[in-house]
Amino acid sequence: MKQLLIKCSYILSIVSMLGCSGASKPEQVAATTPPADDVVQLTAAQAKQIDLMVEEIQPRKMSATLQLNGQIDVPPQNLISVSVPLGGYLKSSSLLPGTQVRKGQLLAIMEDPQYIQLQQDYLIIKSKVAFATKEYARQKELNVGKANSDKVVQQAENEWRQLTIESKGLAEKLRLIGLVPARLTENNISRTINIYSPINGYVSKVNVNIGKYVTPSDVIFELVNPTDIHLNLVVFEKDLHLLKIGQQVTAYANAKPEQKYNTKIVLISHSLNNDRSTEVHCHIDKYDKTLAPGMYMNAEVQLEHKEIEALPNAAIVNYENKDYVFVAQADQTYKMTPIAKNQSVGGFTAVDASLKGKKVVVKGAYSLLMKLKNTIDE
């Protein structure tokens, strides 16, 4: 009897355990699925509380702006490299980078023994030409009376011509180094020559020092005439079709973004570089001496008015450095949708055409973002 009671108790314990296990199953089935991370749902009261407003995205007429960058440049004819055609030693110069110069101003004094030799050779040849000229005239006069042969006259003429050619060649060499042959005499032979500025402008580079020897290929100074500086912009292939000659461009430097410069496109290069970019040259309407060649500039090109899909700026929220809008779904449900922002003008931002025809939250978007993220954190 005692054993029977023990067996009955064991069976009742097993039945009790199975009963408890079966009772817990409905609770597991009744568990709800958590909402998606990008969807938020409001009640009518909540929507009213945050003054939620939904509108269908509409095309708007916007004047888009193309952002470019580049640098100040000068045309080749306004950038002068000064050198010494025959070389020599720099005797004196007081120039520093940035020094203003005017056309004809003395830039430097050079000296070299070859200058003396060149002047000496010219004066000797000049004297020989004078003698050969007289000798040729005398021989022609004698030949009239047949006092000499034609061969002698021809030799005299040949000597005169050779010396004349050599004299003219040396005269051009003198002009090349800034000396005037007509003013040269045996009493004013000089071991120095002067280097003068060929333009009005300023010195951009000084590449020599006193006593240094320079060769004919060395550039001793670089001069810039800034009156015709222009803006050289870099444009990529995808934007090239948006530009045309005569378009207005507003430029500014990073150091002074409030200072705007009005420019106009005068030349568009259609030769692409390896990075699929090309150059656009703009003329600056009013010269400013603070604009130096090589200075980096930002630029904005006003494009033509056109209808594009746009949203109020308040409809776009930024989360973790990405831009989103809330697209209305059914039953007060709103989906957080990533977008790519384009140009912003007058409180509206252009977006891609994938949102066309959809209803988007244009007021209360940040409230939805806060509710969505708070719900996820919970």
C-alpha cells in the first residue's frame, strides 16, 4: 500500500509539470514583433501635438549654382622671365619679390670680360670696314681706266662685303645686351651692361645674388604684369555641358569669403586631363592688386532656371552625417528614407527624382527623428 501511494505521487508530479509547461506556450505566441529601425508610427493626438505636416513633393523653378575652384593666373604675355643673353656676373641689384617696377626701369647691372671683348671686336671690324670701303672705291676707280684687273676689284668688293657682314653681326650682339653700336667709341668701352624692365608690374621671383654667375639659359628675375590676370577654374567632364562662353561667375578667396569678384567665362578648354577634368578661363571685371598669381579661389556659376524636384529645408534631417526625409506610409506611419541633397536655393533643396509623387513630412521631421531614435534606444 505504501509503495502504491509513492507511485501515485510520482505520476501526479509529472502531470503537474506537463500542465505548467503547456500553460506557458500561449505567452510565447502572443509576443509582438518589434518595429523596424526606420519606421515610426504616431497617433492622431501625437501628430497634432508636434504640428505634423505632410506634402507631396513638387517640382520647383530653381536657379542652380555650380560650385568650382581654381586659382588666379596670368596669360603668357604678362609673365616675363628676365635673363642675360650672353651670361655674366651680377654686380648689383636691389630687387626683392613683390617690388613694383615700371617699363624701362633698371633691374640689375651685369659685368663680364666678354662684354669688353665684344665691344673691342666691333670697333676693330668697324675700322676695317671703313678702310675696305675706301679700298673698294679706289679699286673701282682704277678699273675704269684699266689700271688694274677686274679680279682685283672683285677681291676688294669681297673683302668689303665680308667685313660689313661681320660688323653687322657684332652690332646685333651689342644690341642684344643693351648696348647701342652707334654710340660706342674707343673712349667709352664698358665692362658692364644694364638690364631693364620690359613691362610695368612687379617682381615675382629673384633667382640670383650679388656675384653669382648666370648662363644665358638662367632666369634671373620673373616679372608679372597683373593688369590682365584671370581666373583659371577646374571643371570635371560631368559638369562641362552646363557651362558656356559669357556666363557670369562669382569668385572669392577662402581668407576673405565676403569679398566677391565678378568674372565672366571667356574660354572653355575641351581637352580633358587624366582625371577627366579641364580648364575654364574667366576674365575678372575689376583688377584688385591683392589678387596674386597662384592664389586659390572658390567660384559659383549661376546656371539657368529649371524645374527640379525640391523640398523645404525643414523636411530634411541629418543623422550620423547622412541626410534623410520621412516618407508617409499608411495609418500614420512614416519611413525614414536616405536621400542625396543637391543645390539649396531660397529655403528649398533639390533632391533626386526617386521621391517624385511621394508624400513627405515637411514640418515636424526632427520630432519624428527624436521619437524614432528614442524608441530604438528603449
